[in-house]
Amino acid sequence: MMSDLIVWHGPNTRSTGTVWLVEELGAPYELRKVDVFGGATREPDFLAVNPAGKVPAIRHKNKTLTEMAAISLYLADAFPEAGLAPAIDDPLRGDYLYWSVFRPGVLEPAIITKSQGLELDPRMVGWGDWETVLSLVERQLASGDYILGDNFSAADILIGGALGWLKHFKLMGENSSIDRYIDRLHARPAYARMQAANT
């Protein structure tokens, strides 16, 4: 029987975060692996799912959605029993939304700018330099173990996933608060299940 939730995933790409999220949700899902590096995302079958030719992509109850942060926001609300998103009337909801879009709007652009050695006019881009961006994350983590303080949320998968990627590829030096944060996230059982699905 087909699952209500399908996840298209390219092993060892940013879509690992979506697999991690779905594992945290505890929802049944069908995983469809896509050979990103072999060009499968440019094939007609996949382009029918995401014309941009990128993973992740999901289909939930006949709704197809792409873009990692959008998927995260959608699924965390679609499965409220998992407790990965503050409710609409929760005071933390605004912070959760901010940090969820911080990944694609601020953190990833700063990472790419730094890793590629790009020199950009700060007045012309919507994100800060790498040191400023990292300091914002450090300051937020000073108030608790997770982005929202004491509560793990889907925003941690977005932010922590990107930071873990940086550490893995040695694009970020030693940083005690960030390192402890990544260690906490990587100790989660759902993270281990995602890693097993990543082969």
C-alpha cells in the first residue's frame, strides 16, 4: 500500500535533513532514493516531481512540495503530535519561524560565500558575513541546549544539519558551543536512523 508521505532523497545531499525530520516525526513514509550525482534529478521522471531538479521533494496526501525549509515547516505542522513546532499561539512560534528560514536565507548563503572565497558588497546581499552569522547562532545557543532553548524542534534539524555539514567537511574550526550542539543532535536516535538510510 502506498504511503501518504513520499520523500525523494539523494544520499549525501542536503535532503538528508528531510529524512532526519521524517524520522523524528515518527510518521510512516516511502523513501525514494535519487542518484543526484549520476544525473537522475535531470531525468523527466524526477523533473515531473521538481522541475528545478533538486532534492529534497515530498508528496503528502497528493500535495507535492520542494525546498527544505518549506518542507520542514509544512511537515512539522502536519504532524503536531511529534512536537517539533511551537503552536501558532506559542510565544516561541516567531523564533521558530525565524530560525527555520535563517538556514536558506542567511546561513547557507554565508557558508557558500565563505567556502567559495567570494567578495560581496554587504549592502547588496540579504545576509551578514560569516563571522556575524555564526555569532548569531552562538548567541542563540547560549540560552539553552537547542535553538529554542530547552526544546528540540524542526529548526534544529535545519540549523544543526548545516553546521554538522560544515564540521564534516572541515569548513569550520573548533567551536565549543557549536560542537556540543552538534554532538547533542547527532546523539538523537532519529539521526542514527537517517544515517542508516543515507547509504
